[in-house]
Amino acid sequence: AYDIAGNLLEVPFEKEAYGAVDKARWSPRRVPRVEVYKGLVFGCWDADVPPIADYLGDMAWYVDLFLDRMPGGTEAIGGVHKWVIRCN
């Protein structure tokens, strides 16, 4: 079981199956640098990298062209989309 931050709290049958579990080792690693650009989340293990907009440079224009088509921005719609296709 994990808490809301993703930290490991409990392991079923921990002592019987695994002995002592170092829960900190099995919790998620923290990403030092996280930025959001146009709704996309970018994470980097190096905290000293330039901002994502600087890194994208001239390519940001193409990302903006794809993601800024509507005045309200891009909206991700959750759920599952399924199709059945008759084929071999």
C-alpha cells in the first residue's frame, strides 16, 4: 500500500515473505526538475538544466502549433476508447 505521495507504507506478508523491506528504497524517486509546457509534463533528473521553453528553442513554435489550436488550450479526455475491427 502506498500513500498519496507514492511512498510505500505496507507490504502484504512483509515479514513472512521478505523479512525486512526498506520501504524508502521502494518508494518513488523524486524528480528534481518538473515543468509543464502547454499541458505536457516534462521531468529531468538534472536540476540544473535550462527551462523547457529554452531547451525547445525554435521547435517550441511547432509544439505550440500542434497544442495551441483552440483558445482554451488542449483538453485531455479520460476514459477508454474501444473499437472492434473484423480482421485476421
